[in-house]
Amino acid sequence: RAELKEEQSIDLIGKNEVYGDTRHEVSVYVKVFTNSPFLVCMDLALSQERIIDPNYLWIGPDGTDLQGQGYVNLTETGKLMVMGFRVSMSGAYTCTLSHKVIETTTQEETEMVEAYKFMVYAYREADHAYQVSVRFSTTHCRLKNNGLFVERLNKILNSTISHLTCHITESSYKCHSIRTPKNGLQHELFVNFLVNPFAPGWEEVCLKVPYDCEDVTNGRVRQAAELTGEFFHQLNHVLKHEFHAVPTIQYVDNSLSMTPIDSCRPGFGKNHHTHQNCASCCVVCGPGTYSPNNEVTCRTCASPQARMYGAESCY
């Protein structure tokens, strides 16, 4: 029996259950298209006690009684799971637990009522892109070939990663004259670009994924970034064979820098203060806020037209 009780207590604080708290609302984050954990209509302390004649009433974000709804799993012990979680399912889930307390000596019954509130938010994983910076030595900053070189570089990189439905975006370069203690005045091209996972056709790739495609998209762009890194590691050899017109431009060894950049889908954003327990997640924009693009923040509406979760505009 002791072993059984220990197993039961471990099961009560399992990873797929979230307990309520009468003192404050509990925030819960559910990845879109997955099932929520079980929301338990009591706190952890109460769950360890005998409860007489418990009765549970679960109300959803739109004020609907959740008993009998097809998209929930509601157990007889007051646990609620929301299945196939969508953006529109975000919001406040409240549960009222009523039960009796019987005085041992007088057998007098007292009705007790506890209320629990769970704020449940849909979230997505962040989409990744990679900011790349790299340098090349050149004979002079005014060479016309500098611009032609960067164009050619972009074409070769695009052809290298196109099979992954990724492409090079936001490409730019500047030329700087640099005085060095040993070699005098030198000229270098500072090239910057983004390895972006949203090349034309990426949505068709996502259609083959049964639920959500962030994992697939992030896997593709990670491979593209790795190929880009390999390209630059082999570049001095490539320059001698591919760039016959501009042999004067050379890759500066070890100048490659690659930084992951997060973005969120429209209707989602990051907020380290509001969502501390899901700081790296792209959490659904709350009522009164919106996100029209792939930035990482939800903007505040000038006037509160956006009353729903996941708004992409204020209207």
C-alpha cells in the first residue's frame, strides 16, 4: 500500500496536469494543434484530501458550459483537456468546485465553493532565419566589380540552398578603407545578408506536414545555414575557379559570423514580461493587440477594436 500511495502521489503531480490556485490565475501555454495538459479543478493541497460530493462546473472563454462539448475531454474528477488547440480557443477557462464538509461530531454539512481560473494561450515555436556577415579584401572601394561580385555571390548562394526552399534576402554591402599596422591601407567589402526559410514555394512544403510546420521550416533553414557556412570555408578555392572576372577579391579568413534571428507568424509575438514561463515562444496576441507581419512583438491598437486573440490587424 505504501508503494501504491507513493505512485499515486507522483501521478498527481505528473507533467501533463496543471493545478489551479485560488489566490491567482494560472497561465498555461498550448502549442497550436496539440492537446492541452489536463487542467485540474483544485489546488495541489486539496487534491491530497478526501472530497465529499464534489461537483465541477467548467466555463470556456466565450462563457460556454464546457460539459458535453466535442473539443474537450472532461473527466468525472474535474480535469479538463482542450483537444486540437486553436488560436480562437485562447482565453480564460474557469472552474467552480463545490463540495461538502461534514462536521464529525454533529454530522452538520457545510457547502464549500472554490473558484479557479486558468489563462490558456496558444503558442507557436519561433521561426528562425540566420543573419550572416562576411568580409572580402578588394583592391579599391570604387571598383565596379565590387557590386558585380556581391550579385554573383548571392546567385551562387541561392542556387546552393534553393532545394531547401530557402533563399538569400536583405543582402547589402559597404566598402571600407582600413589602415593596418603591418600592411598599410587595405580595402574590405563588408557583406551582410539573411538566410531566409520563406523562399517561394515554402507554403506547399508546409501543406505536406499534418499539423504545424515550424519544426520542418526551422530544420530546412538550419541545413541552409550549414551549407552557407561550408561554402565560405571552401571559398578561397571557389574564387579561383568561379570568379575569373574578379580575381582581385578574396575572402578574409575566419570573417564569417552567423547569428540566428527569431520571427513570429502574424497574430503572434514574444513578451518576456507577460509570458515569463514561455519567453522564447511566439504567444498569441491578446485582445487589443495585433501583429500584421513576421516581427516578434504584438503591437497595441490605438483604439480597442481587436477583441479577439491572434489579431493580424485592429479591424
